[in-house]
Amino acid sequence: MNERATDLGMTGAEAVLRVLRSMGVERIFASPGSDWAPLWEALAKPYAAGEVPEYISSRHEETAIGMASGYAKATGKLPALVIHTTVGALHATMGLRAALHERVPMVVMAGESVSFAEPPAPPAGRQWLRVLTDMGGPARLVQDTVKWSFGLNAANILPHTIQRACQLAMSAPRGPVFVSVPTEMLMETMSTEPPAVAALPSVPVANEEARGAVAAALSAAKKPVIITEELGRNPGAVDELVRLAETLGAPVLDGWHGDYLNFPRDHPLYAGVAVEPVHDLVKNADFILLAEAVAGWHPASAIRGTKVAALGEDPLHSHLPFWGFRADFLLQGDAELTLRQLTKAVADPNEALNEAEDRRKSREWLWLSKHDWPKRKSELAAKARQTADGQTITAAWAAHELNAVLPADAILVNETISHRGDICRLIDKLKPGAFIEASYGGLGMGLGTALGVKNAHPDKPVVLTIGDGSFYYNAVPAAFGACQEHNLPMLVVLFDNAGYFSQKNDVVREYPDGWAVRTKKFAGTSISPQPNYAILAHAFGGFGVKVERPQDVRHALQHGLEAVARGQLALVHLVLEPIDR
């Protein structure tokens, strides 16, 4: 881009495409609208392969943002999104909020009009003044759900603004950024040269003094425990955590809402998922390392007097209004690099090798003698198998059978809530980078996230586990249409318990002897009558099957995977015991 933009006749729309590509953006995920005509015109021009990002439309904003999230989680790369002015931005806010909390980088752009076609402005549709105008524009409406939001106010700063947006999205802590781009500015011929390629921020590492203090405390601890929830966003960090845990002989506990595969589930030091508010390991620990963990126990004030270190890109979780965990040590920096340096510091070369090994063995023996996770996992699998000849499919049996048929290179995306524990405990084949959580408080991102993962890894089987309650929040026709249009086959395994168990469970927990429990009247928890969800896949050229007997689960899952291998969408509808029984 050494020639001047005026010589090239480069419009603002083409400048956006070229700047995005120069900053490493390979995909633009989008939803339809009426405000990006200059961009669509620019995309119609002939380009060399890889000269501008690939444009992928998905028929709904939540599907588009889910795809961007899944793609970013699966690759670590920066995607862009194009959505439809304020109304599209409002559709996208639930996904934007999730991306902010999960630190998923993306550059989101919405169109708007600032002239409303008043002369001498270029023509614009009547929709702008009549139905698409809001006070402050899209950037103001979404500013609380992103890390940075800006409504572009001059055409000459358009290219530099897009470039800065890319840098901010990838700076620590990473997250979504938002730019509203007036159509008029996309139409203009740029009067300035597009900016040269700019550097993305380098990753920081926690300072040596802080690392040394934590290493000393970990080495001195008799019962150290490591808790993690989000470390697996970088598979390299998982490898470093394994080295640290093995060096210490310390167990690793997955937090209640782990977003990734944060530690190998077949490792002898893996302690499972902290289903309880305060896990026994946490109660008895004399040092706790929160490694990219938001909430290792609940409530935060439940643990007092135990030394705690928090490690991560944003260990204080600055996006939260309240955190409440008292940390004696804060290690702020890239988790992979910081863990690597921490392990080196723990493995002190000046310490007698025998003494260090004795201490490690002592910790490991203490853990294994009381908490034999492989044995516990075998017991859970055996319990699941006991239901194989029953009349009703259980979530545990479904997870057991899925674990049996999953290909070695499969990637699992999850948007179940009530059945998440069974999935995490019983599916142990997955490698780092092969498990991605799709929900973060809100539901409706599962299908889009799985599509984004498939777009990132077209040669790998992608499986989505989803509850019937979650399924209703997804834009199903839009997602299935994108699956068909863009050749993104995946297996959807639908856990159907005919209701919202988490809603029912809340009532039981808060009012165990209340009216709802005594009368068995749980308002708003039933999904009835139960439809045949499998038929939905047929409408989009896919394979769909409804399964009601435990004996048929494995066969159906295998057929679903075979359909995916043929390039089809597959939906396996598993009918579980209804929650109202």
C-alpha cells in the first residue's frame, strides 16, 4: 500500500477491508442488513487470494457473534463482525457481554447514517430516518458490553480507527471492541494513505519478584491446591500447568464453570470439577493458586486464613463490579509464560534434589491416598453403565456413550447447564484445545460457537452438546442455514429433559420445604409437549434421529458422526427422563 489511496480510488469500505487484513483478520462474520452497501460493493471487486478477509454471512446477529467467538476461541486469531446498525447491535449484546467476560477478542462494526440523505450527502434509504435512528447511535447502546466503543465522526480517521480497534481488541485483557461506521464515510474516497501495518501488543509476563514470592510459598506448602477455569484458552498454558503440578505434586481442580479443557482429565493429579460450593481440597489447603480462575469457591468469603495467589492476564477481573477473593499474591501476565517461569522458580537448582523430591512425593501421596480421581472416575462410569438396560436415557449414559465414539481429533462445544457435570466427568478423551464452553450466563450461543469452531478447523469433527432449554435460545434456522450454506457439518447432541431443571433446582435449593416442593408445582419449568427436534435437521438437508432407549444411543451417535463425515448436519435428539417426574 505504498501508492496513495486517491490514486487507487480507494473507498472507505475498501480501506476497512485492507486495514483489517493487514492487522491479521482473516474472517468477517456478518448478518444481513441494509447499511453496508459500500462494503458489499467493495467485496465484489476481484482480489488476489488472501488480499481481503473472507466474508461469512449467517442470517442472525447472535449466530454471527457466536461464530466469531468460536473461531477466536479455537484459533486465538482476531475476527471481525459486521452487523446491522442499532437493532443488530442490540441483538448482539448478549454475545458481546459473554465475549467481554471471557476475554474473547473481536472487532465489531455496525453501520449508521449521519446525514440521512440530506443534500449534498450521497443517497441513503428512507429506513434510516424512519426506523433505524437512535439517540447516541449504536456505539452508545453497547458501550457497557465491550472494552472500548467509538462512533466514527470523520472519514479521514476511518482507517486509523479500524487499526486501533484491532490493537485494542488484542491488548491485555483481550476482548470485544465496537466501532459504528457511517455509510457516508464508507462511500467516500479516502484522501489519506492507509496506515502502514501496525504491531499488535506483546504479551506481558508477571515480574520476577512476584514470581519468586509465589514460588517460595508453593514450595513451602504442605497441601497446595491449584484451581483453574479459563487457562485452557491457550493449550500451551495447559502444558505448563501440568509441569508445575507435577513439580509440586499438587492436585488441580477445575472450577465449577470451566470454559475450556484446563488440565488433562486422565492425569492422576486431576481432581475433577468443583461441583460443591467449597470443595474439600479447598477447605484443607494451606496454599491455593488461582490460575486463570474467576471463582474457585462460593461465596468468596468462605475461605479465611489460607494463602492465595491469583495468576492471569487480569487476575483482579476488572470487568466485574465485585470479586471478593482476598489474594496475598497477584501475578499479572500471560499465563503460559508466567507458569513456565514459576515452574523454573519452584524447581530451585540450589535446593538439594532429594529434599525437593521427598517433598513432592509427600504432597502427591497425600493427594492420591485420599482422592483417587481415576478410581472415582471408574466408579462414575460404572454407575452410568448400570442404566444401559433401563427404560430411560440418563445424561451420564449419554456422556459415557459419546466418550466411547468420539474421534481422537474431535472438538466438543458445550451448551448444557444441568448435564454439564456428567459431560465434564465422563468425557475424558479430549485434548487441550478440544473443549469449549459456549454459555456465559446467557444462552443462545451454542450453535454459532460450534459453527465458528468448525470454520476454524474444517477437517476436525465438531460436536455440540446442548440442552433443550438452551436450544430454544439459539437462532436455530439461521445456524442450520449457515451450516448448510458454508459447508460446516457438525453433530448436535440434544439432551432433552422436557424442562428447565436449573430453574426447578433453584426453587428446591432455596425452599426445600416450601409450597413448590410439597405440591410439586414448579412454575414455568416444563417444556411440553415434547417436539421431535430431529425433524429440524431434515429441513436443512441433514441427518436427524430421535432416540428414546439407552441401548440405541451409541448407534445413533455413530450414524450422526458418519453423516458429518459425509458433509451433513446431524442432530441426535436424546429423550431423557422429564424433570417433572
